[in-house]
Amino acid sequence: MSEWKSVATANDLDRALATHIANRLEQDITVHGCASLAVSGGSTPKEMFRLLSCARLDWSKVWVTLVDERWVDPSSDDSNERLVRENLLRENASSAHFVSLKSEHPDARQAVTEISENLAAVPAPFSMLVLGMGGDGHTASWFPGASNLDALLDRDNPDRVAASDPPEAPHQRMTLTLAAVMDSRDIAVHITGEKKKTVLTNATARGYPIAAVVDQQKTPVTIWWAP
Ligand code: 6PG
């Protein structure tokens, strides 16, 4: 079962999680000579990214990638890569290595092999992986009703990335699979608000995709939450 870390305000949560991630990265740099961080997009992590970007560590030894990406141009307002480049890969973190989940292919399904090969440059397991969660209990781009959801959540799936077509959310996606997400030393679920707390609390009973992460025992998961 996952541990909850509840913090008084969203600002305090951003600061506490940014500090935790920085400590994890620094620990792996010390022990392994390098570190890796996989982050989710959406609106929640923006301020946490900005705080983390100022962490005083050797970012030249850190590889950053995405947990999932909307299949849009990196210049689009909807691009997670743009969110990361503008808010995380700045200040001290500007010297980090970034591995994109987007290619020039018109269809994400044509890009899976290339993206998977690109990800081989990211040190495994991830030092730290950060997930968000939608109000429907999705995380990464594992959306309820997606045609390939079973494969995305198959812990024995040998693929690290897959294309996914959300039934309702905009844009085709490229996403890490559950098997890839679990190949981490530390997973943080970063959520705010009472509604998401209720959704996550009910995730197992409702069979929401995020339950595949919070119910497993292999990789430590902490739920970082503020009202
Ligand atoms: C994405 C994210 C997705 C996100 C949740 C929560 O590409 O949208 O990776 O999984 O974490 O949808 O998004 P908010 O933080 O905007 O609520």
C-alpha cells in the first residue's frame, strides 16, 4: 500500500516535493554517478518544476524525460515537452539532458520504436518518477476505456512506451507503460484538492488505472497531497 504525505498548502507541497526530488537525484549522482527523472505534464506540477529547477546539484549528470506526451508539436500550448522546457529545464537545471517523447511522425503508433530507442539513453531505473492523476482516475496516459489499456497496465509487457488514443481527452498520446513506470526507485503521485483525494481513495474499488500503481508492492509509492 502507498504512503500518504499530506501538506498544509499546495505551495508547501510544491516546495516539499521539489526538495525530495532534488535529494533523490543528488543521492543517485553520489552513488551511481548519474540520475534520471521522469515527470508528468498537466497543470499541477508547473510551480514544483520551477522550484526544482533552482536546486543546487550537478544537473549535467541528470537525464530528464516525460511519463507521457500529447502528440502535438513541442511549440503547442498542450505540449508537455514545452511545459518542461519552460518550467523545469531552466536556471540550474538548464544543463540537464532531456529525452523527448515526441517525434516528427504524424501518428504516434509509427514512432514507438524510435521513442523506445531514444529512452535507452536514460539511466534505468528512474531515480524518481512523478505521476499526476485526472479526475477520472487516469495517470500517465492510461485512460479508462482506452483500446489498449490492458496492455498498458500489463506488468509483464516488454514494451516501455506505447501510443494511446484517449476516448475523450484531446490528442493521441505517447506514454510509458506500467512496466516502465515501475522501473523506478521512487514514485511520487502529485495531486491536490479534496476531489482528487476522494478519487484516489476509491481507485482500487472503482478499478481506476492509477490503482495499478498505488496497489503494487514492488516500487515505493508516496502520494504527495495538499487540500
Ligand atoms: C497529461 C498528464 C496527465 C496528468 C493528469 C493530471 O499529459 O495530461 O501527464 O496524466 O498528470 O491529467 O493533470 P492536471 O495536473 O492538469 O490535473
